[in-house]
Amino acid sequence: MFCRSCGTPIAEGEKFCRACGAPIAESAAPTYTERVSHDADGTYRWVHSVSLFKNPTFFRLIWKIFFFIILGIFAFIIIIDAVEWDGFSSERTLESLKFMGYILAGMTALVGISYLIYAAIMGGKYTVEFEMNEKGILHRQISSQAKKARRIGQASAVIGAAAGNLSTVGVGLNAQRTEMYSEFSKVRKVKACPRRDLIMVNNLFNHNQIYTAKEDFEFVKDYIISHCENLKK
């Protein structure tokens, strides 16, 4: 069993979590494996912590968001330039590419510093509770971290709005989203990344990241795939 507030394993008979002090429900689910519990209604539950310093997934996600924003701006500039000068110019395009390179380098440094600050505030870990049954899977950040994430997101959105930076506002709003649900019937793609303990469960507008211990990885992956009837071949 595990604490629903902080993810600490709970020994049989304990009434309160020894790490955070949260009360433990008497009807806690029985253990399916050492890490996964299985309720009578068929729901599997587990808590998994990911190192924010060692696992590159989160940094990549944030970097990609800013990269595509910059790419969109760059494409817009190239199109406007072509319209104003009656056609594309390789010389002007190279100058724009050079400028974009400087912007990407600065953006990468800024994202890196911001990410390290975020990781430090979170204690170096991203801890999530998962609930999985025949209909879908829920990804929910534990309550203690969810509160911090919402505050960071709110602060980022306010700062971005004050500075007129829409990308920062967008990232701030996204950071406030501390849970995500994937309905298996709508899932179109499942991608397994064993080295990062990650299973990506995606549809058109919903990209869910499922983490699990290495010992349970194949079970969770196979369960998800077997219940996603509309996967693209």
C-alpha cells in the first residue's frame, strides 16, 4: 500500500503515514504487486516518483513548447519578408536563421535555469498517482506537489501577462494542470520508452505520460495496449 498524499509505502497496520502524517484509510486496496494495488472494482493504483534531474522528459517537453513557438514566429517572418521583397532571398533567410539560432540558444539557457529552479522547489522529484481500469487511465500529481505546481503556474501566468509574453502565459496555465485522464477508446497511439520508465498514451488533443517501476512496466504497457481498441496500426 502507499500514501495517497506523498507516495510513501505504508506497512500493514499503520494508521498514519510516517512521512507526511496523512491518515491511512482502513479500506485501502490490497497489494497486487509490491508497488501496485488492485481494488475489488478492478482498478489498479500505484504511485511513482520520477527524478526531475535525471529524467530528461520534462525538460524536453518544455523546450519543445518554446521551440515550436519560435519556429512559428520565424516562419511568419520569412513569409512577411518574401511578400515585402517579392520573393525569397537566400541571403536574408540565412540572416534570419542565424538570428533564430541566437534566440534558440538564449531560450535553451532560460528554460534550463527555470527548470532547475522548478525541480528544486519540487524536491527534485515528480510524484504521480495513477488509476487504471478497463475504461481508461488517470494521471494525477500527488496533492502536496499539485499545490506547489498550481502556485508556480499562477505566478508564471501573471508574470507573462504583465510582460506581454503569451508563451510564458501559456506555459504557466499548462503548469496548473495537475491531472489528466485518457479514455482507452479514444487513444490512437501508445509508445513505450522503457529507459525512461515512460509509456506515452496519446490521442489528437491529449498526450498522457504514464510512469511505472521497471518491474511493472510490461504489465502496465500490455494492459493499456490490450484495452485500446482503436490504435493506429
